[in-house]
Amino acid sequence: MDTEDTGYGKSDIINSGAIDAPEFPYLPKLPKSYRPKIGLIGCGGISEYHLQAYVDLGLDVVALCSRDISKAEAHRDRFYPDAQVFDDYHELLKCQNIDIIDATPHPPERVAIIEDSLRACKHVLSQKPFVLDLEVGEGLVTLAREQNCLLAVNQNGRWAPHFSYMRHVIAAGCIGEVSHLSLSMQWDHSWTADTPFDDLKHLLLYDFAVHWFDICTVFFGNQDALSVSAQLKKSPQHKNKSPMIASIIIDYPSGQACLNFNGHVIFGQQDQLTVSGDKGTLRSTGPSLSEQTVTLSNTDGHATPDLQGDWFTNGFQGTMSELCCAIEEERQPNHSAQNNLRTLALTYAALASADDEGLPKIPGEVRQAST
């Protein structure tokens, strides 16, 4: 048997080995001097992660609101003992000292909260997914502009340490123009079985994969996707009513993104993301969203940064601190609602494609979410 190494499939470019990883400010940062007062509306399950992240970063929450005031009181006692509590968000909005509203309820209830907050001249951080209708989202963007307020969306994945570092690397041109993104994610999402999440028609694409649709819009820069095709599969072994297997292809002018999800992997979970450009490759891999190792490969060699932090803490810190920095610097935040409409257009197109047996859909032409 001939065992000679023919070099088949290998690059002609010789890589010089390990190099120092470039340094980037991938962790959330506070504004230079601006310290806003924050009011949180909605004290459901996700809100405690917001509040813990804010406490850790030193942000000041001065008011909490829930229709069940006992939930607001419990959050106050646990996180911000001096905060006021309300069971009517209209009363909270009357507080003149509040600068930013963190609106956490689900989209149907959240639209009115955002509208009323903007009319009260408050900046707003909206939970994701932002809206269920692009026209509604465009209206909120217009209202924010008219009120001279900033409106951002809690796409917290952008500040997960591996995603945040990777987007800084790409923005710095270290891998050149992105031509391909490949995701293979196998994890256990079966905890959502027998919960309200499982009643969502598109739990996987709408509630979960929206993070990766968002990252695609970030990593491919200013390019608008040309088309999206998505297919779902439900296995009889899965506990969920919703399909837990999905494959999505997104075509861009300069390349393609291929996303593969399996949300019912009980053993040997693995998450790997590869982003290729004409000057290098980025790869992130690990057993979970909070345990990721990033490698940058280019003509200089291979670099592996020692990343600190985790998805939930840094994600929720990042979305609020970036909004605070944008207010101080009088600019739009990079997770503005206007920016997020591109993510939603991608998401809605994927939902429509999945409903139509995988036929490609054009982002922007599908105006509403099929949840």
C-alpha cells in the first residue's frame, strides 16, 4: 500500500505555527462618566439574569415593575434593595430620574411598553425577538428617532466572549472578506419540553436560532442576504413537540452561511463555528455556549486567545453597557433596532421557508413572523 503523503487537499500556504493572539476589547465596558438610572419592566424568568449581570457590572437599577408585584419585590430584595417597585408600568414611566427602560416581556405585550417608554422620552433596551412584524418594528424605529431616543435590542449573543472576540477580529480585517460561515451545533434543548416554549411553532428557529441569524448579519458586515432556505425535522425519539433538527442555508453576495442544529443530543454535546475569509479563518469550538475555544489562523500562524467570561453574564452586560456608551457618545448602538430589523428579516424568511418545504425566501419580502 502506498503511504506517501501526496499533499492532496492541503494548502500551498505554509503556516508558521503558534503566534500571539491579537488583543481586542471584547468584554463589556462602562461609559466614561455616564451612569444612567435604569427601570426594568417585566420580572419574568429571564429578568433575574439581566439584574445579576447589571449588579456585577455596577449598573444602577432604581425601579422594577411586574403585574405580580410580589415578583418585583422579590427581585428588589435580592438585587437592588433601594429600588422602587410598581405593578403598573405607566407609573414607573412617570419617574423623572429614570433614563433607560429594560423591557423584558414577550413581543405582543412589549410593543405598547416600548411605545409608551419612548413617548415618555426614555431610551429603551428591548428583549429579543424585537417584534413579530417588520412594519411594527419600522414604526418603533421612526418613533425613537422622532423622540430623540435610542432603541436597542437585547441580542446578547453578540457579547458572548467568543462571538465578541470574533466580531472584533473580523472588523479589524484579520481574515479579510468573509466568504463562508459554517455552524454545527449539537446540544440538549429538551428542557423546553412540557414548557410554554414547546408551544411555539418554530421554537428552534424563532426563539433560539435568532442568535445565529444575528451573528450572520454581524459577520457578513453590510451585505444583505440574497435568500434563505430552511428545513426542519422532528425525530420520534425527541421529547419536544417542536422539531429539534434544522438546516439553514443563507446566500450572500460574497458567500454563504450553512447552519446545522440538533437540539436533542443527550451525549457528547458539541458546538463548532467556522468563519472563512480570503486572508484567514476563525474557528470556535467547545461543549457548550459558555465553554468555547477560539482559534485564528492566517499566514502568520495560529493564535488562540485566553478568553474570559461567559455568554449570559457578558451578554446581558454588553447589551446594556453598549446602549449606555452610545447615549454618552451620542451615536447609534451597534445593536440598534434599525440594525436588528436585518436580523428579523433573515429570521422571518427562514420561518417562511421552513413552512414551504425549504423553498428559498428573500429576506425583507416576508414581513411577519410565522411563530
